[in-house]
Amino acid sequence: MTAAEHADLQRWLAATAAIASAVNRPTALPALLDLVARTASELMGYDFCGVLLPDAHGRCLLIEGSFGLSTDYVRQVNERNPVTLRPSAQEPQAPSGRAYHSREPVRIADTFADEDFLPWGGVAREQGYRSMISVPLLSSGEAVGTLNCYRRQPHEYGAREVELLEMLADQAGVAITTARLRDREAATIADLRSSNASLEEQQELHRQGTRVHEQLTTVALRGGGVAGVARALADLLDRSVSVTDEPGGEPLATIGVHGPDGDGDIDVVEAPVRLGSVEVARIRVRGADRPLAPVEQRALEQAVTVCALELLRERTALEAEWRVSGEVVTDLLTGSASALQTVGERAARLGHDLDRPHAVLVLAGRTGEPATDHLLSVARGYAATATPRGLVTGLGTQVVLLWPATDPEEPRRHADRLRRLLLRARPDASVSVAVSPTCSARAEYPAAYRRARGAVELARLRGTDGVVTLDRLGVHGLLLQLEDVSQLAAFADSRLRPLRAHDEARGSALEATVRAYLHHDLSTAATAAALFVHPNTVGLRLRRAEELLGCSLTSVRALVELQVALSASEVLEAQTPSLR
């Protein structure tokens, strides 16, 4: 062997060793393909080389590794003119496709002179090559790609040159298959590691979930109540937790783990607590600078369930208490002799001392609006949390409360708080609360209820709302305190009968006009504006009323009698003879 042949052999051995070393390192497949292309160019003196591999669908060959080829050329071939592996009958097959399918080298000595190469002549001119050879890359007898080598000048590829290229291509084919196997093996190992990590995470979540379940179940079994649920959840999450009653928003439990003020409103997570379709409470979790982890979210969901069970348990007990409370209130207001004998004892079982002074609070919405579950629910919730507690029941269109009066103003303060609580839940509602004078004896409750009921009805009939007391109703308040209303009714009827008879027979509005005239301080213009009529119409109606009543509306005595009669009429309309 000559020195030149020995040197050439050393170059080839070093090149194949470099490829084998790249496979064993291991090297990423794109880098390995670039190495094969560079090795072929340097060993054989080519101007540029490319390694083409089938795409994922096996429809075409794409340049995946190269040496000397411009980036624009590689992109143009891959995007616009990829080598089709399944051409149609009319479409010629590129040299790379023929080499891939035949598993034999395809040589083009002169791209200008070879007629079969004419479809790719433009690409060859752009890249600047005049000859090329495409050698299949084989692995276990199967083609895995091609090695394309190019020269700028025409060139005859001899048998020895082709043999050397085939040897290099075989080495490259094995290297590519090995690299792909290693990539798949690495991917499989990564998937296994990911699956194992996922299993370990799921096991840890299961262990944590079991702990969460055990702690919250212990709260439920021990009857820890809503406060116990909040405390357990705060311990599990290491965050501040509060539970509020809905829709009133009254606090049921507050557990702060980061100081007395908790964590403010930072990262508040809320979860509604429902019984059926009705939201009865809301859990709020505050604090930390991260969202809830899956196990923490699961803890919150389980806390919602346990909280709902605790509230259902409490409400079941409260329903029995509310039933007895309603019976006590009804018996006191009706004044039944037989019921009054045991009412004190029954109230005492609920923790109420009827020997203490109480006031009657009557709560009502708009005129004609039924006593809804909402009104009764809010009143009961407030009574259950206030100190001292009140007795509550629903009577027809109204809610009635008996409230202990440690001082004369206390029932009014509670009436105002209760009304504000109702309006906070429903800002567009119209709510009136009437407060009776304080009752010191059980026999006083029926009359106190009748007066408070009449006061709230007056407020509803007038379209006003707020907290109403008899001392603020003026004449109406005095009339409501009359025990015998028969004389009051007779007086109102005799004084207003002429106007009412005329209104009924003619369809006029004389009584309403006189009422508005007195309400607006004898102002014809204000009366006309209130009734949406012309001032002349008001004048005509007033003169007709004077004729029917037989008096002048400028007479102080006549005006006083009419005002009393109209006030008495309103009081009689507001009062009802019995509990509805």
C-alpha cells in the first residue's frame, strides 16, 4: 500500500470513527446528519452535500442535514419543491426519489445535458451545481434516506467513487437508525419517568386527600359546627377562612392564621354553600401569593359539603325552635286564655323570659306583596345571632318579632339594623318595620300588635318605608291606640259619606281631591300637580265638595273634622279585625 493510499485509508477510518463516536455520545439527529454531509464533502471533495429523510407521512424527502447548501436553498426545496416519493403517472421522479425506491445510486454527470433532470434545472442553477449523485442510506436493507452530493462542474462518478460513497452511506444509515432508536428510547424513558412522577404525585394527592377527608369527617362526626369546619380548613390550607350567612352576609365563623386581621382581601377565593338550589352561606379563603393547589381545592370542596351538612343540622334544630317560637308569638298576640297559661314556660325553654319588657316589631314589604321566605329567613337569621335574641313568626303578609327591651330605644335600634340587613340583600326592596310601645304584661301584647300592624299598614298604603313608631305618626298614632274603633268608624263614615256617595255615583274623585288638598297645606297648585289635573279642576272639585259637605274649606273647624275623618279612614283601612 502506497503512502497516499495509507493516508487516504486513515482519513476514511477517522471519518467513520467520528460518525460512530457521534452516535455513541449521543448526538442529536440534526447534528449527526450535518456531520455525515460534511464528512462526504471533505472526503470526496464535493462542493456541497445534503442528507434527505422521509417526512412523517412518508410522502416526500426533506433536506434534514447539509454542508455547503444555502439556507434559502434548503428552505425552498423543503417548502416548495420537496422530493415526492409517490409521484403521479405524469409526474417525473427526482433522482433522490429514484435512488430511495431503487436502493441504487443515481448519477447525473451534467445537469444541463441530462434530459431527465430538466424539471429541476432551475433549482440547480440557483444553487450553482452542474453534477450530482444520490446514494440511498440503507439500514437492514431498507432505505432510510439519501445522501446527495453536488459539484459545480460536470463530473463523471466512477465505480470506485460510488463504492466509497455507498460505504459511507451504509455507515450513515446505521448511525441514523441507531440515533432514532436512542431518541425513541430516551422518549420512552422520559415518558416512564413522567408517568412515575405522575403516579407519585397522585399517590401524594390521595394521601393528602385522605387526611383532608378524615379531618373534615371528624368535625362532622363531633358536631363541630360551622366554626369547626372553618378551623379545620384554615389548618389544612394555612390561610385565613371566614364563613358568612347568605344572603344577609352576617359572619358565622372567622379563623385568622396570620394575625387578628387575617390577610385582608388578597387572593380571596370564594365558594358558595348550598342547600338544594338555595345559597345559604359562603366560604372565603384569604392570603398567600399563589392559587390553591389541587389538593387544597379539593379540601375547599369537601369543606363546602361538610359546612352544608352542619348548616342543615343546625337548621333542622332551629326549625323546631322556630316552630315553638311561632306558637309562642301567636298565642301571645291572640291573647287566648288557655294558651297564655303555658306560654311563659314554653318561651323559657327557648331561653326567653316573658316577664321582661318586650316590644312588638311588625315587618312588611310593598302593599299586596306576600310574606316571602326571604323576609322570614333574614328575620330568623338576625334573631338567632342578635343579643338578646327575639321570637319570630310569620303572620300572613307580615313577619312579627317579639324583642326584649332592656331600654326603650333598643327595639328600635334592632328594627333599624334588621331593615338595613334586608335592604343589603335586596337593595331595590321596599321594607317597613313598625315598633310598638314596650309591653310589660302579657295581656298588653294583642293591643300592641294591633297598633304596630296598623302602623306598618299605614306606611305601606302611603307608599313610604322605614322604621315606624306610633309617636311619629301624629294623629294616626293616637287613633291607632283606640281600643273601640266603632265610634271612630261611625264618625268617619258620617263625615265622608256625601263625598263617597257622589264619587261612587258619578265616578268622580272628590274624596281623593280633598285628601290631597289637606295633605298639601291647602295649596291648589300643589294638589293639581299631585293629581295630574289642572288647578281649575281642583277648584271646581273643592267647591262641589263644599256643597255636599255643607261647610267651607276655609273654616278651621271644618278642616279639623275632615282631617280627623280622613285619618280615621286610613287607620280603619290599615287595621284588620283579626290575625291574618
